[in-house]
Amino acid sequence: MLHALRAALAATCLLSLPFACVTPPKAPDFSADTTPIDAAQVRLGVLGMSCPKCVSNVDLSLMRVPGVKHVAINMKDGLVTVDLAESPKPTAAQLARAVDAAGLTLDRIEPVVAGATP
Amino acid sequence: MRRLASVAATVALASSALAQESPNIRSATLPSPGNFVLRLSGNAYLYDGGGALFEERLRLATGIIPELGVEAQLPFYQSDLSSAASAQTGTEPHAAGLGDLEIDFKLRILRLDTGPVDTLRVALLGGIECPTSTAGFGSSGFVPNAGVALNWISGRHGVSANVLYRFTTGKSDEFVPLLAGDTDADVLEANLGYLFRVHPAEYGEEHVGAWYATAELLTTYETNGDVEMLLTPGILYEGPRWALEGTVGFPVWSQVDNRPEVDVVLGVGLRFLF
């Protein structure tokens, strides 16, 4: 019996081992970017959207940022399209904080140019 | 017949499930600050030799800061024991009552997002059970716990694991010994789960739900020598704001002397994010 328990513990520890040596890549820091975004729509590259409910976390979080009108999520490419109000305009730092609060990683922010494809 | 009716009632009334997390394994994921996850779950423990214990559990979790979350959970129990189990546990065959209120904290110590879907999360777990039980479905003391949880998701595959130690307090004659931890022995949980996203094979541009097949190996060891290992396959549907799960657990190893042996464990659950 104890062999079975040891096997379960060993499997858990072995599973964790490869990750103990991993150094997380440094995510871009948007905290200093406090200039209001001059665009009607921005596209966020977000990492770690592993499930539909995780994605809803970022949806709810972004909708709390003043100036965010609508959020559309493309899980396939890890893209979050955010429609912005005329006023107030949110900053990149605010959007980055919202993504971080949702437990996800913001990789990039790009203004959407009409007619362009992601 | 009565057992079937009770199981059906549990399945119908209770509800339990979350993100790409194994249904019965503590996860390293947590809601954002200001977001809440409400979880309703039901388990029917059918004992070898007849009789059953029905557990309905209400949980509410929220984020305090992005890497720290808290969850409160309160179980309710109904027992419908055979005469043998009743004699073994020294309790009435039919009883109902609240379990202990549990407050758990989760501190995420690693978040490694490597792709649009791929992620690895590790969290430290710590909590305490408070003596709110009635009819013997808990202890009269405060029971702290500590552990670690891991979630790794790569494409359609997900792995969950957790190890948790419960420092049981209270006197053994105050418990109805029906589940692991219902004696004065400490409990070590070591759980491992695998999830496979059945549908969709690849996420599209729409934010839609997903179906998963799950398999868990749930192990409890008690310092009184009792050990139980359950193989628990299941299914999980996760929509954008809610999730539904169903599991069936079979003992693959059971060396239990201090409580009735479990034959099958049926579980259902429903979770809401708001």
C-alpha cells in the first residue's frame, strides 16, 4: 500500500521537477506607458488563455477599465480585440494591469488599423 | 431503490466544475480580484456492503490580489448506512448535518505562459477547517492544512497535481468516521489528473465552450495506516461563464480499517464565474 502512495508522490514530484528549473521569460513591461491610447480599437496579444473560463476572467477584468466598450476574444491566436470609447481613453498600463489581474500575460498591444488583418 | 433515489437527488440538486482543472484536484488557478467563482458540488459515496454518504458542498472563491485567492466552502452531509457500517462507525444509520467550514488560501508562486493556450502554474495552498459541524460530521477543533498545486496545459493536454497535508485535531470519539480525515489521524492527499480537450480540437476565433475527458488518481494516506486510491474518470464541459462536470470513482487500492470501505464515488458539479 505504501508503495502505491510512494508511487503517487513520486509521480507528482517527477512531474514538477522539469518546471522547477524553468526561468520564466520576461514579459514586456507596460507599466510606464501612461499615455492615453489614441485609437478606437486595440489588439492585445495574450498568453495563457488555456480555457474558456480563463478567458472570461480577462474579459471581465478588461471591461472594468474605464474607456473599454467591448472585448472580443480569439482563443486560436491568443488575441483580444478591445473597442475603446471616445473618452476616457485608457492607457496601455491600465490594460496591462487588467490582463495581469486576470492571471494572464500581456505580450503586445497594437492599435487596429481599419482594413488590416491581424 | 432508496439508494438510487438518493443518488439521483444528489445528482439533481448538487452541482460542481472549473477551468481546465481536474474536478477533484486542487488547482493552481484562481479568479481575478473582483471576480467570483461559485461552485456547487455533490458526491455520493456508496459503501462496500451497502449504505451511502451524500455530500453537498457550496464553495465561493475570489481573488484578493492577482496572485492570491481565498475560498470558503461549507459541506452538508446525509448518511444512509447499512447496519454493518452503522455498527462499525458507532453512529445512527440515518443522520444529516453540516460539516466544517473551510477557509483556504492560494498563493500562486509561478505563472509561466508560453503560448496563446499553453501555461504552467504552481501555487502554495494553506487553509483551516473551522468547527461548524453538526451531527458529528466534522471535528470540534481547528484543522489546518498546507500543500502545493500544479497545473500544466499544453494544447489539448492538461495535467493537474496536488499534495496536501491535513493536521487533524480533536478527539476521535467526536467524529463519525465516514471519510478520510474523520478520525484523529493526520491525512496526506496526493492527487494526479490528466485532461484531454475532446472538442474543439483547436480553438477558433470565437469564444466558445470546450469538452474535456478527465482521469484522476486520488490517493489519501492517514497516519492511522488507512490508505485509499481511487481511479476517477469523468467528463467536463466548460463554457465561458460556467462549467459542468461528472465523475465516477473506483477504488484501485484500499486498505481501510477505521471507516467503511468505499465501493463507488459518484460526483457532479457546476461552477459559475461572475
